[in-house]
Amino acid sequence: MNEPMLHPPPKVLVTKIGLDGHDRGSRLVAAFLRDAGMEVIYTPPWQQISTVVKMAMEEDVDVIGISSLATDHLIVPKLLQALRAAGLDDVEVIVGGIVPDREEAALLKVGVARVFHPGSPLEEIVDVVCRLTAKRRTKPALSLKEAP
Amino acid sequence: MSSPVPKRPTERYPAEVSAFDRSAARWREEYSRLAPDDAAIRNRSGIEVKPLYGPDDWSGENYLDDLGFPGQLPLTRGIYPSMHRGRPWSQRQLVGLGTPEDYNARLKQILAAGSTAVSLIPCNSVYRGYDVDEVDPLLLGTCGATVNTVEDMDICFRDIALGKISIGLNDPLPFTLLALLLAVAKRRDVPWGEITGTSNQSDYISHFVANHMFFRVALPGSRRILSDHIEFMNRHVPGWNPVSVVGQHMQQAGATPAQAMAFTLCTAIQYAEDCRARGMEPDAFLPRFTFFFDISISFFEEIAKLRAGRRLWAKIARDRLGAKDPRSWRFKFHAQTSGLDLTRAQPLNNIARSAIQAMAGIFGGLQSLHTDAYDEVLSTPTVEAARIAVATQNILRDEAHLADVIDPVGGSYYVEALTDQMEEEIERVIGEIDAAGGMYAAVDSGLVQTLIGESALAFQRQIESGAQKVVGVNAFQVEEDASARASLERPDPADIDKQIARYQRFKAARSRDGVQRALDALARAANDATQNSYEKVVDAALAGVTHGEICTCLRREMGFGQPLCIV
């Protein structure tokens, strides 16, 4: 890394929701973020959306990374809804894996910060997580909830 | 670095030794001048690849011991005397999307096109052991067909003679789809003896380690159900292959080709020894063991991997497992071109990649092949991309004539030397697993997961650093308009609603007592090792119990399968 790591370093939850179990990508990304100096919470696949929200709240994570190789990205909008309902509007969500272009647009529209496709350089993921974390930390701790 | 130059051949050419040495020295000198910065090249398994191979690397002197003739030990050149010339490989494309009606329509198209080998890919909800009413409807039918009941299975194979086609079921344990298929056969008075095909997701170890899509029941329960399944199928459906040992999952998760082959062979040894421990004779079950491999784009390495694996399995089956029947020594395998090598950038390039991977598999002597569609990296494949994938196989067979000659790369100095080196590396890894107490113990402790994770990270770093070039990703990039790409439609929500309604009608119309009795019997068998648990799964399917109900019962009795995830 050329840039100095944030202090405290970004705290990232790397997880999978829905039904897909392919985890090569999520393990690689988790290992790479960890090696870049971040605090990474990694879970096995198939987490319930409610569990992810609870973990994000209890662990005060900056960024949630959702890996989806087999269409689980279709329920990511429900995760964003649940995060907002829990008052976690400021937690940034990124998605990585197989996401068709048309559906990527839909994800970005509902508030996903970024979608990483196969072939994305890991350095770029580190960079985006750092920037999203810095952005989150400059916001007031509790933003006033906007109407959805 | 070892010398790249063949030094001496053998005493067979004493008169020509000096001429050989002179020529070799001249080549070495010219090569060094033209390629002064030649750096060591290693393949994905870590074996150094030289610029030239010759008689010093492989002499062919021990032809019968090292290669033999096709169909003869050590089976290096192929498991059958006639191989692809006698019978081309089966084209077994993965098929499954939407509702049972969608699947049936697609299946009829495929059969009309002349295929005799089909596959059934169920929805991810089925993989995870759930019925349609247990998961978010948004996810239903997006990756495979929603099959939960004997009625669904009947629709999948409507107007199709079950005994006339070979069916590859992507059906992890407890093999509910197969139980539903057997129930449909019973309804139609098709004798089970006529049913042929493969349980091609039977390898719970690969699911626990690498492909968590299919892992449902905790490790000890899985171990028992698989042995029960093998025993039941050998007895009642002798034309079925109850085991497919899946190296593909290991390699897709990051194992090197040599590691993937070693883990596969160790897994097969584990399953065979578990069967033997129950008093089954190796020759009763080994002829129905099959294998499934990934074919990466590391062309010669994959050919060598498959040839070395075939030779090793013959040795293992005979010497280590004590099989006497030659059918037990045959390394029958299906292979799939690797989706990991496919790129999202410039996706049409993937057609070239799949063709090269398929060639490696064909030269490696596969029995059946799935070629990936070029758009798999973008979404579930579109119809056109799936058609091109099949056409690729037809072109390789009929236009390029790859099926005309048996083991056409056999005798190549490079391929034979590499086959020997891959075999050594595979045996080294097998030794490591044996030392850890065998495959079951090695995955229970996380050793295999750790090795795979390390290999995945090492390979990714090669790509990140540019040491491994990937066209369109870290080399030869072009600006492209991603939005212009065709994309697949998701299932119609109305069809999914109809499917859920039908499922609920099916459940409401069943004999509640019969269902309860079957589930009670299943639960008892799960806790009684003297019974065959798979027999009770089949009985449950016959009684109208659904896929999800069977999985729920076994999860409750045997524990939920949670993989050991190591980062």
C-alpha cells in the first residue's frame, strides 16, 4: 500500500447472504484486506439478512462486503432496507462476484456503493474500502434518518 | 535450474552418441545466445518447465510398464481399448433453470438434438436442502430447476423414457432427487434395473472443503449416508454410479492441478475404505466409482494431470484397495472446462479459452465433457452461449478430428516427462494426507482447506503482479461497452408463484399418516447404524415426502452441516 492505513483501520464484514456457497472470492478478498492492515470479520456463507445487520451493529463495521456468485445479489436491496430500518444508513455496502450489468445498475440505485466483477484488482478493493471508510467517518455518528 | 538440453540418449544408439552430443551442445549454445534472459517457468503445480524435452527426459524404454496399450495396465493411454475412436465422449451439458416445465421443455430440445446423456441442475434452494416455501422467492429458479416433490420430478421427465437415457443428477446427499426419480420410475412401472446415470454431487468431502453449495448434513452423518447410498444403489439400481469424486470443486476453490488430483484420489481411497470397513468387497463397488475434474487453461499440465491420475488410480485400486476386477481399475471421469479462467472483459474471448481447455480434457482421455458457455462469467448462460459451447465440442470432434487417434499426445517427450513429474507431485501430496490420517481426518482438521487457501492466494498474487497474464484483465485491455451485452431473463415471478401453489397443493393432498410414518422411520434409521438410511430416504420419496422434509429430518437427527471456513 502506498497510502498510509487509516487509524483505526477500516473494519470490514465479509459475508454471504442467501443460498450460494462458493467462497473462493470472499476468502481471497478477506485475506487480502486483512493483509492490507484492516480488521476483517469473516463469516461462513448463508447468513440471514437479520444476522448481518446485527453483526454490523454490534461490531460497528465501516463496510459490509457481500460476495455473490449465484444470484444472491438479487436480495441485496433487502439488506440495504434492513440496514436503514436499523439506523445503520452510514454503513457502506459493496458487492463482489457475478452480477449482470443490468442488475448492477439496480443495486447502485438502491445504495450499494460499488460492485466488483471478476478480474477486479484486489488493490482497487482495498482502495475503495479505505475511501468509503474515510467518507463514513467524516459523517456525524448518527445521521438523521431520511424517508426511504 | 536443471539442464534444458537432452545430453545423451541411451546405449541404444552407441554409434550416434557423439553426433547426438554435438548437436545437443550446438543447440544449447544457440539457445543461450537467442534467449539470454531465459527465466525459470513453473506451471500451476509448481513444476519447472524446460524449453526443450528429449530422450533424456523420457526414453520410452519401459513402454509397457509406463504406458501400455489402451485398456491395459497401467492404463496411461486410456481405460478402454477403443477410447474416443470407438465411442466419442458424451456431451453432458449442465441444464436446469426455472420450473419443472421449463426444464422439461429444454430437455426435449436437447434429446431432439441427439443427446443421450442429460443432467439435472436443481435450484440453489434445493442444493441447500430447502423446499420452495422455505426461501426468498426472488432466488427461486435463478440457477436451476425447482424440484421438491415426486410430482415435480414427474414433470421434469414428462414424455421421456426414463430407462433410455443416462441421467446426471446434481444431487448431493441425502440424494433426494434420485429418490424422487426412483419414485417416478415406480409410478411408471420402469424397473430400477433400467435406470442409468450418476449421482454427480455425491462427494461430501469436496462439499465440506471447497464447494459449500451442497453441504447439508454434518460430517459424520454425511459419511454414513454416502456408504448407505453406495450399498443401496449397488444392490437395487446396479446401472447407477452412486459416487462421483469431485476434484473439480477443489481446483475451482484454489487447489493446484496436482493438489486437486491428489485430494480426489485421497477422497476416493477414503470412500472405498469406508465401504470396505462395512464388509463390502472392493470389486462390488469400485466399478461404479466415477470422477469429475476441472480443466484449466494450463494446457499440457492438465493433460499430464489426467494421464497421471489415471495411472495412479489403477495402481491404487489394485495394490492399495485390493481390487481384482479390471473394471475397478478404470478411471472413468467427466470433466468441465474451468469457469475461473473465463473473463468478464471481452467475454467472446472465452470461446477460445473453453475450446483450449476442452482439447486438454480430450487429450487427457475423458469420458464425458461439459464446455462452459462464454457468458458464464456474466450470468447464468444464455441459450446462444450454451449452443456455442456444444458446437465447440462438435467442432473439436468432427472438424478438428480430435477423436480419431487414441492418446494422440502419448510418446511426446514433454507430455510423458510431465506426466511422470505430475505423478510424483500428486504422490507427494497423497503422502501428506496419509500422514495426516487420511482425507476425512485431513479435512476435519482443516489441513486441506489451508492448503487450498494458500494456493488460491498464491495464484491470485501471480495475476495481481502480472506474472500470470490474463488477456483483457491485466494485459491487452480494450475499452468496451458492457451495457451492450445480451443478458438472461430471470424466471417470471408468476411461474414461480404457480410452482409454489402447486407444491402446497401437493402437500395438502398427501396421506398425512403415510408421510409421518415415513419420516419417523427415517429418523429412526438416522440413529441406528444397523439400518440403511438411504433405503428410508427412498421409502420417504415413495410416500410423498418432499425434498425439504427429508433434509430437515436428517439435519435434525444428524446435525446441520457447517463447513470449516479458514481464511
